[in-house]
Amino acid sequence: METKNQKTIVCPYLPTEGIIDYVPESNAFMMAAKDQARKSNDHNTPTGAVIVSDGKIVSGEHNKAPISNPKLINLHKKYCIRKIFGIPSGHKYWLCPGCATNSSHAEYRVVLNLQKQGINNLNNPELYLWGHWWCCEPCWNKMMELGIKKVFLVEDSELLFERSSPSNIIGKQFA
Ligand SMILES: [Zn+2]
Ligand SMILES: [Zn+2]
């Protein structure tokens, strides 16, 4: 049987134990993740994440723009250190202060939220991510700390949220 998951979507990063699955945007948990994304101050690539355990949302977060000053944003477009050195997507964000550090990603922040409350023993926690089509290594590592092995994305995320895709909706996510 051919399922969406078996389609060859090659994530730039996926740990061995990590599983990506897909749900329609109408999925209630995915809609909650999208609502989180609406709160983001990253107007270019807003993302939202919720963690679900025992059929309930236990935490929700959005990503944060690493820089918010419009002048700095323009400067970064021209002089991104990672771009200058040709660092591929998903790698070495720490090289460039203008690049989203992993700690500003929604997946990272939503886990940190729970850890700050001392919550780290959830039953089969799963994460729903809206606004992106894969998770970077530091975010996966953070999710694994909480025992999250499964991430749900919106169907066709790799087309909707990938800049090089002709059908991407980046910049008009909430239109
Ligand atoms: Zn950069
Ligand atoms: Zn990340």
C-alpha cells in the first residue's frame, strides 16, 4: 500500500528513530498548531507547534524571529554569514546571528515550556508542527529529551513551506 509517508520526501535531517507523518490541515491538533503560528513575530516563516499526549494538547508555542529590526533584517538578507559560506539549509545556524537559532524554533520552545514546568514524563508525546516541512537536528534532539519520536506535518508541507517549490505559500500563509 502506498501511503504519503512512503512517498520519497527526503528531509534534510531525520534521526534514525524519528518518524514523520502527515495529517490534513483540518486536523484539530494541526489547527491548534496553526493558531500558535499566528502569534509568531517571524512574518516570513511563522511556525507553530503543539505537543499532544493522551489525546490532549499539553503545550503550544510559536517560533520567534531572531531579529525584528527591519534594517537588520534587510542587512541579513544581503550578508547572511551562512549564505556567504554556502552552508546548506539546516546546518550551523550558530554561525550567523541573523539566522534563526534553534532555540527560537517552535518545536524547541514548546518542549522547553514543559521542561521549565518540570514536566518530562508524558505518555507517548507527539508533536504537531505547522509552517515547516522538516525539523532541524537541535530541535529533534530537544524533542527526544521528552520522548517525542513522532512529528505530524501538514500534507504537502514540502511543497507549501519550501521556498524553491513553485506552489509554496510563504509570505501568504494566513491568506
Ligand atoms: Zn544568516
Ligand atoms: Zn529547529
